[in-house]
Amino acid sequence: MGGENERRDKEVKLELYASRGLQEYWIVDWQKATLILIEILFADDELTSPLFSDLVCLVGSLFV
């Protein structure tokens, strides 16, 4: 991600969606193979979600 698009996704959209009650906002950076959820997750991290209690996923498997 880069430049204006990254800023828009990380700031403007996040603020807009949060003001409308969005509980989770995920940004996947396919170029860096990272996932941003409240924190940055890397390929060997495990993705879980309080909204989807059955979801457990190795982040790296999203980029295969």
C-alpha cells in the first residue's frame, strides 16, 4: 500500500466506518503480506476475531 490510498484506508475510511458502528476493520497489504486489524499481523501470526469466535487462521495462509 502506499501514499494517498494507504492514508485514506488507515485514517479516513477507518474513522468513517467506526462512526457508523463498525466493530472490526481489516486491511490486507498483499505486497507486504501483512494484515492490519488493531495491530499488524505477520505471516506466522494467528488471526482470530472476537466477532467470529470460530475463526482461527494462520495469516500466511491468506497469501498463498
